[in-house]
Amino acid sequence: MFSIPEQFSNATKANFESQFALFSSLTNKAFEGVEKFVDLNLTAAKASLEETSSTAKQLLSAKDPQEFFALSAAQVQPAAEKSIAYGRHLASIATGTTAEFSKAAEAQITETNRKVISLVDEVSKNAPAGTENAVALFKSALGSANAGYEQFSKTAKQAAETLEANVNAAVNQFTSAVKAAPAK
């Protein structure tokens, strides 16, 4: 049988280790997201530089102003489509990173709650007589806090899904508008 201070000390140590593991995990996920973002931007910059060079050569080889303007106008739709593809890829990276953060945080909170409930149960077994009401009140408050977190988590997920759906709808509308625009 452990004393109550020992139980709290062990719980505090385990909680600290758990939080450090979560921090490490989130840091790794953040670096992975940044790495993907940097890779996307480097790839886009390289492709843009190559396309700009090619387009400049075409424009400089134009025989007259009409051909110059026709070549310029022909570049608008492909550029818009590439911008849309870039935006979708960027949104995909952001959504994936956010999902990984949420998943890691949820797992950590679930595990922490489980440990706290276990600690409270263990401590309540050794609690002095007459403290049953205080323990029950604490358990009730813990249950209410957990329910509040779950509701907040559901609402946050719904908000993220709505935002993602709105961004996708806007991108789809822009894509449709670009495709419907008359080529000049």
C-alpha cells in the first residue's frame, strides 16, 4: 500500500513524462508539416522558374503584337489551374497536420483522464472516513469536465470539417469559373 503523497508524486511524474511525449510527438508532426510545405514551395518555385523562362522565350519570339497578346492570354488558364492545384495541395498538408495534432492530443487527454480517474479511485480507497462526499463531488466535477471537453472536441471537428468543405467549394467554384472563361 502506497501513501497518498507517494501516489501523487508517481502520478505527477507519469503525467510529466506523458506531456513530454506529447510535446515531442507534436513537435515531430509540426516539423513534418513544415517539411512538406517547404518541399511544395521548392517544387512550385522550380516549376514556376522553368515555365517563366519558357514563356519569356515564347513571348520574345512573337512576330507581332497580336501574336504576343495571344501567347500572353494563352498562359492565363494554365497559370490559374496551377494556382488551384497548389492551393489544394497546401490545404491537404494543413488538414493532414491538423488531423495528426488532434489525434495526438485526443489520445493524450484520454490517457491522462484515465490515469486521473484511476488515481482518484485509488486515493478514495485510502481516504479517511467522512470524505466520501468530497470524493464523489470531485468525481462528478471530473466527469463534467470530460463531457465538456468531448463536446468542445466534437464542435471543433465540425467547425474544421465545415471550413474544409467551404474551402473546397470555393476552389471548385474558382476552377469552374476558370474553365468556363473564354480563351482569348
